[in-house]
Amino acid sequence: MKNHLKYFSLFFLTLFPGVVTIAQKEVPESDFFSSIRANQIDSYVTFMQGIGNLEPLVFEAMVAPVFLLRTNRKAQYGATLSTAIRLRMYAVESTPVRSPSYMPNVTFYHNIPNFHPDNDGSNYVFLMLGHHSNGQEGEFFLPDGSYNTQTGNFSTNYLEFGMFFNQKIVPFSNTSEYFKTSIEWHPKIEMSPELEGRYGFLRLHNSISINRFSFGNVKSIFKNASQAYDEVPRVQLNVETTWIFGERNKAKTFDLSERFNLNLKIAFRPKVLKDVSLFARLYSGEDYYNMFFYRRINFLQVGLQAFAF
């Protein structure tokens, strides 16, 4: 009987090698792949539209599942696949969700040496192939010349190349700091032609993220120790900026109202919430919701966020 169980176990593990991975959750994540996870978009949902000039909303949400592709835990290359969707449910009759933003993307990563060998963490370069559309086929403009925000066809594809790295700036042992800088280029392939001269096809992104962990487990993140609940940041501060180059509604070169976006977000995870955190964000810039790109929005929102860690 024991031999039968032994052979069955060997047969089972041969057919389903993934079970070994599931059973070995204590195997540490490399700094490289931990940093990749830290670079992902966080899924979130807001409480209504917040304070600002957005229309009345029931909520705004980002649903961004991420699939990490790697050959082994020590690989120096990696990739992620995401089927991100952003949507707004409007606080009007029937509470419709009109023309969500569909933003699938695939991103490739290559680990590079740390600038300071004595520091923990990992640096890498990345290349994203992205798409942004609203799934509509209607005319871009209405008969009166205004933007068709409900059924107008919005579609663009882009490449984003950049670098992600760690650099200690906060004088506390229980924080991690991430910087990202990248160039986003829209090569006008399978693009709505009406975006020409209106959208801005070259964009410079910069961001910094400061994550504060509990003192007791911060070392486990970067010292290849086992995963723990407190590996999820207790407090997270993000500052993101974007500068839009190129022709855009005949804007002048240094027209801040047309070219500069600012996103400031702080998130806090109380102990009673294990998998999500509360966040507040202040945004000023181009409306990122597909056909609404032509207008500038300013708001303060609060909601719930799921960390990408």
C-alpha cells in the first residue's frame, strides 16, 4: 500500500509540477521580481466623484490584474501581462457605465546592476507595449462639432520605455523608495486619426513612491526572508508627474494647463484591513478617461486600494 502511495505521489507531481510551487510559498521572492510587483498599477475604487469638477459618479474604478511571467526565481528577465480596465459609473438615471477605458498591455523587464552594491533592492529597465481604447465605433465628433464622449471611437497604441530603481532618501530603516522615469510614444498605428494635433503623442513620466512598513518585518522584504502580512506597506505616498510634448490643441510649449499632469496619492492600511488600504488622491491634469482627454480635471478623491505588492 505504501508503495502504491509513493508511486501515485510521484505520478501526481510529475503531471502537476505547479503544486510544488504552491506548497513552497516560503521560498523568498528575489529583489528583482519584488521590484517588478512594486511597479504595477494598483486596482482601486473611489467613493463617488470626490471634490472637484468631475460629473457626479457612483464610483470610479481601476481593475488591473497582473500576470507575472518568468522562467525561474533567479531570472534576470521577466514580463507582465495586464488586462487593465478603468470605468466610471455615473450617478444618473439607470447608473450607467459609459465607455470604459480598455488598457491591455504587455511589459518586458531586464534587471541591471545596483548603482550602490551595498544597498538592497533592484533596478531594471522596461519596455511596455500598450493599448488604450473605449470599444466604440461612432463618429469622433457630434454634428455640432463637440466631442462624442459616449459613442465616439477613441483608440491609440503606444510604447513606453523607462527605468525603475531604488534610492534611499528617507532616513528611516522601515521605508523603501522607488523611482520611475519613462518616455511614452504613440507611433500612430491603428489610431483614431482625429487625435492628430489634439492628444500629444510624446509624454515624459516621472514618479516616486515611498512605502513605510512595520519595523518588525521590513528586513524580510529585502533580505530574502519568508513573506509576512506586514510586507504590505502600512503607508504609501506616491507623487507622479507627466509632461505632454508635441502638438496639442495649439498649446504653447510651456502651457501648464495643457501639458502638465500631477497625481498625488497617500494610502494607509489599518490593521483591521488585511488586503486593502484607504487612500486619498489629488489630481490635476488631462482627463485620462478615453474620449474626455480634451478637458482638464481637478479633484480630491478617497477610496479603497489593493496594493500591487
